[in-house]
Amino acid sequence: MALSSRQQAYDVFVSFRYEDISKTFMDHLFSDLKRKGIHAYGDNNQLTRGEESSFEAIEHSRVILVIFSHNYASSTLCLKELVKILECKKSENDKYEVWPIFYDVTPAVVRNQRGSYEEAIMIHEASNEKEVIKWKKALTSAGNLSGWDLQNTTNGYESKFIDIILKEIFNKLIDGPIPSGDSLVGLYARAEQMNLSQFAGSDKVHTIGICGIGGIGKTSVAKAIYNLMYKHFEACSFCEDVNDVVNRNGLVYLQTKLLDDILKDGDPLTDLKIPSVGEGVCIMKRRMKGKKIFIVLDDVDNQNQFEALAGNPDWFNPGSLIVVTSRDRQLLKANHVEHVYEIDPLNDDEARELFNKYAFKGEHPPDEFIECTNGILDYVNGHPLALKTIGSSLFNKTLHEWEREIDNLQHSSNALILIHQVLRGTEFVKGLALDLSSSKVNIDGQSFKKLKNLRLLHIYNGALGSFRDTNGVKCRSELWKETNMSAASGKLEFLSNELQLLCWHGYPFQHLPSSFCPESLLVLDLSFSCIKQVWSRSKGFKTLTLLNLSHCHNLRKTPDFTETPNIKELILDGCENLVKVHPSIGTLKTLIILSLKNCKNLKILPNITKLESLENLNLFGCSKIKNLVKSHPLQLSSFIRKLHGPVASVLPSLSTLGSLRVLNVSHCNLSGASVRSLETLCSLEELDMSVNDFTSINANLSRLSRLSCLRLMGCKKLQFLPNLPSSILNLDAQRCISLQELPKLSTEYSGGNAVFDFKNCLKAVENRAVESLLTVFLPQGRIDIFEEVNIFLPGSSIPGWFGNQRDGDTITMELPPHWHYKKLKGLATCVVITPENTGNRSTYFEISCSVKNLHGDLVSDVCLLSTDDPNIESDQIWVWYKRSDPRWMKVDDRVMVSFKCVGINCKVKRCGVRLVVEDKAAVAIEDEQ
């Protein structure tokens, strides 16, 4: 969520007569407000406070406190403020909360203008009779408002009185742009613990962590912090339930959402496309530095999520604040989170308040229920979710029913089963979520019989999400065996037909209940389950949009899809025994994603030529499919984004796909002959043929005028590259160890931002000088046709064309006398990267360069990230060129250029730089000697 306008400049405005009130009282009030991150007007504004500044502050505040003291009415400024406050309240009632505080006078004195108020009014009447009429009316109105009387509320104890006021302010303010739920119990104390004021207006980037067990209230606390703090920042984003969103949509989706939130105010991301997690990181690092931002990442559960969304404080502008919630304290520590706050269980008073809220609707329990209530509170031990769940289930029940359920609690050995058994007794429950990662559960057929109004059921094993590869993809392998759930009976008798989401990982039964006909079900996810047949007839599943049966090893055939026309996602990954896909799949005209990854025994795929909306087809690992496309080529209204699997015999049939834009045939054991037809795919923009066995690519790719990205990573037998089109901007051929020579780019090259990666391609550079290699490779031997270009290739020496060179990772370059920005084309740099310990492998490689003037102002920079086996075996050269921009106008007579490697065991051994200027003829890379 992004917020551009800040309608309230202040959280709280305090109208008071400074000379009248105890300094201790006001200091305590303002310091407590500040400690909780609440921005108040009235503390440091006494010297500059006037009618104009006060009125403006009133208009832009959310909560307004009017502290009526003995001589409040003697101040004309205070009375004018009061009139203004009530005018604002009258004109926009919902926008303002006006609370009177009766410090050392009673409401009657204010309302009726008695005592000191009467005397003050008489004095005012002598000099300002017209204004006095308004002031008297305002005092009367304010005296009738609901507020607090110091004497009556706390018998004159100021500290207790302030605490009551602050809790009310806090609860009002956390009801902000992110709904924080209907239960605020315990949030006030936790905000007090964090001292939020230290993060507002800071000149550094702060990262704070909130950790604790599931259901303890981490998300609620994060929402409260967001609602209190968002107005202090220029742009904000709250990413709720990161782990679930990533599981469903991937890290790239969340990176896009985060960038859109932060940048859409005044810097829209038109058609932002992030092709990979690594490139998303680079985009975030470039674009996040322009604003002081506030990001909340809720429920981060692994390193890849952290690195992809908030990898380093250097990404962000000074003054930014990053809040991360996680169950894993070690994850937060490992990422150098500076403040980690453990959310403790509720204390006894808080637990009782929360339980009473749900079990008795906030009322004090009847005497006969007190003993039972105490027993439950002792058992639950301050766990908020358990208190809510059990309290709701016992609402309006008889004492006998309470005693029976408490007996179940005391005699069961499994905490999840305890809650489950309590829930069985109620029809009020609409949602149930259970994490079975640390518990073994035995489900019987009657478990859900009384949950007739259940709309959401989410049973999962959190451990299944803890194993991922370097790109954030889950590595599940044999994890399906560890779902921690078994069936106590042969079949499940009942599930609510009101369900809209059914996500049950490890479902222990072979069939769904025969009576299960959900008319509103949108999502059905039975991953890692024992399901054998989903439905024999699809009655009741017409609204279904997502069906996920991944890793269901009993599944031999899919259901009939005839009566489920709205399915958009069908995921059958890892169904190793699946042998038949029902022909009705060809009728799913809304299907966008069809994933059959590692369905190793699937031999026949039905005709899918009429799948008009299909964008993502994944057949990776389906080694036995023989008939794909057959005599009817796919005619897709949009395009297929990914195609994996045994496609050597299929590629010729793809030649008619004139709209195909992205094709991935990596890891497919392709030969050169099998790719000949690729040159006919006239709309192709991205082609990935990595890790295949061809020695050459028997296709004229120069005919693909739209091809901008070609990936050939790890093609270890590839000796020669095909002719390339002038549109190519990204060529990744790293680890092509048999490559004999570098390609030659077209002389018609139009430039742009380009990356050419030949790391570890040693044969391609053997016995050749780097200068000659680059001269042949680059169009006309020139580097300045690009807006920005990065080139990687093996080598240990820097071309002499880079006149300024030195050992190490930093170099200072003197600019020519009388140099002029307008004649500068750009800056070219070159570094030698050398490995330090080739025995240690890494999962990512990040290299960056920054150019700064003498004052430390950034003039130019770049950062590149690789996550696909980026390790180097020998010295490599990185050449970077970037056109100049107006930031170079800040430069006087020299610049400092520094380089940095992160991720793999390597370092920058030597570096060189060169200015590229208009009146210099030799802009080609060649040895000027």
C-alpha cells in the first residue's frame, strides 16, 4: 500500500495554558507520545506558537486534546484555538477526535463559566465583546463533550491519568490505512517497549524485527506500527503474509508489488516487467534510493525472501525504516537486523481482557464461570490466537458445556488437537488455520461435522516451505512424506459446503466427502495429499479458479473438467503416478497456467489447441510425453511464457507459433538439428537454451528481429554461436567451456542497455589479447554506441586503452584541464576479478561500481547480480560503460571510482578507467600504443 498525501501533519494537537499546568505532567505526556511514535503539536512549539500556526496545526491533526486548567479561559489564544477546534469538528466530524481533559477544574466550571472562568470572561468582555460570545458558546460545548476529569478518573494521580489518555490516543491512531483488527489488547504495551520515536526523523536506515511463535500477534503489532508511523515517510508499503504470497505468486510478483507501492507517487512504473529475482533486486536498489520510505514485510520465513525484498540497508535512502516480522529469530539476526523485538505472550490482565472480549463480549464473567475461565487462562498461557479461538467457541454456552470442553483440553496431549476439539463444538467458526510442522495429528471422519459455516480451511506443514534453492524455488523432494497427518478412519464424512478456500496439505483421505458440493469454492489445494480421486462428478465446483494437486502420489488420473469452466490455474507438479489427463482439459478457455512439472509417467497430453488464455505451460521432466502438439499446432490468443520439458521432437511443430514471445527449452538434451525451426519464430523476444548438449546452434537467429535476450549458460559442448540479430541486448553464455570464439555483433546495432556474459569461457579467449577480442566483438569496435553496457570475459589484464590504472578496487581520476560536461560522452571502466578460494561455492554474485565527486556526491553507479552458479574458476574481466547524465555537472577536477564484489570468494585485483569524449577519435577499444 502506498500513501502519497499526508492529510494529518500531526497525530495530536494539544491546546493548553503552559503556565497553568505542572511541568511534570506536560513533560510526561509529550515524552510518552513521542516514545510511541505519535507526533504531537504543542511540545516544542511554545516559542513560535501563534494563532496562524496553531490553526494550521489544528486543521492537520487527527486527535485534539483540550486541557482545561484553572486559568485556561484567561488566554485569548487558547479560546481562539478552542473555537477553531470546534469549527473543524463540526465541519468534518469523522476526521477529528476532540477530547477535553479537566485538569484542575470540573466540567461544570467550564460548561457554565463559573469561578475563574467567569472572572476571565468578564475581563475579556471589556475589550472584545463580540469574540466573547463565541468563546462562551465554545466553552459550553466543550464542557459537554466526553473526556476525562483528573480527580474523578484517577483521584489526582497524574501518571495513571496520562496512561489512560495515551491508550485511547494509541487505539484511535492505529485504526489507520491498514485495518488492524477488532482486538487491540496488548498492542499499547508492545509499542511502549519499542520506543518508536527513535526511528522517526532519523538520518540513517533502520531495520527492526518482530519475532515470536505463530498466532502471538506479530502481524497485529506490525499493523499498529505502520498506522502510527506511515505519515513520517514519503512512501510506504505493507506486504502482508509474505510467505504465503511468495508460495502462490513468487518473489518477482512481490518485488513488483513493492516497487509499485513505493514509486507510483509521481514516478509511475509503466508496464514494469521484472524477468527474474536477481534483476528485480538490481531494479529495487536503483529505484529505492530516491525517497525516505517505510516498508513492512510480514511473515518472512527464509533467507531468499529477505535478500530479494530488503537485502541490504544500502538499498534505501537515509531515514528509511524497514520492519520485518518472522517466526525465525536467527533469520533476523543473520541479516543484521539492528533491533529484534520478541513478542511475549499476553500478561494475566491482558489475557483475561481478550478472552472476556470473545467469550463474554467484553463483560465480566458471571461468578459461576470464573473458575472455568481461570482454568482456561492458565492452560492457554497468554496466546492471543488460542484465547480468541477458544473464547469464541464457548460464547453463550452453558456451564456444563464449558466444563466438558475444559476437560478435553486438560486430557489431550496435543495443543493443535486441543483447539481443534474445541472448535468442533461450534457453528460460529468461519475460518480455521493449523500449522502441523511440529505436531502429529490423527484426523477422524467426524472431525468437521459441526463446522457447518466454515468458509476457510487452511491446514499446512510450515516446514515444507523451509527448503528452497538459490532462486527461492522450493525443494520438496521427499517432503510429502512428512505432512504429520494421518487418518483415524477410512473416509472424511463432512466438509462445509460454505467453503471458499480449502487448502489442506497432507490431506490423509483418498476421496473428498460424497456430500461435498461447494457452490462458492474458489481455491482447492490438496498438495502432498493421499487423494486418489478429487471428484467423480464436478457438481458444486463451478466457481473453482485454482486446483493444486501437486505431489499427490496416489493420483493416476485427473478429474473431469467439464463442469469447472472457470479454472485459471491447474497445478499437478510432482504427480509421479499420473498417467491420464482428462480430455475435457481442452475446454478450459480461461486456463492461464498449466503445470505438469515432473509428471514422469504421463505419456499422452490431450489436445490443448483451444486453450485461448494459456500463458504458462510447464512440462519440465515429462520425459515420456510423445504427442505434444502432434498435427495441430497451438494457436494461443496471447502467448506461452515458459515451455519446459522433452521438446526435441516438438520444436519443429512450434514453428507456426507466430505470437510466441518467450521460450524456455533449457535442460532438454537438445541437439543443433532440433532447433533449426527456431529461426521462424518471428515474435520471439526471449530464448533460453541453457544446459543442452549441442555443439552448434543450427539456426539463423539473426532473422529474429525482436530477440533481445539469449541464454546459453552451461552449454558445455557448444563451440560456435549463431549469427545474432541487432536487437540482442542480453547474451548469457557463461560456462560455455568449449566455445571457440566470441560472436561479432551486427554493425546495425542500435545500442541500448546491454549485458554480454562470457565468464569461464576460457577457450574463446585463448592466445588472444583482450583489446582485439573486444574490437571484433563490439559493433565497429566502438563502446560508445551503447547507453550502458556490461561485458564479462576471462582475462587477467586491462587493455591499455584504459589509461588510468592501478591495483586494488579504488582509483581516483584527474579530469583534463578545462574539461567540459557537454563534451563528455560517458565513462568506461575495466576491472580484473580474481578468485580467492575456488573450493567454496556460492549461490550468488553481486558486483557494483560507484563514481563520486570530491564531496561524496554520487555521479554514476551500476550493480549486477547473478544467482545461477556465478562462481569463477580463474581471473575474469568486467568492462562497464555508461553514458554521462546531468549528475556529472557536479564534478570539478577529479572523481573517485570504487568497485565491490559480494557473494562469491573473489576480489577486485586491478581497475582502470577512461573518459570517453566527443572530440576524441579513438573511442574504439584498442591499444593506443
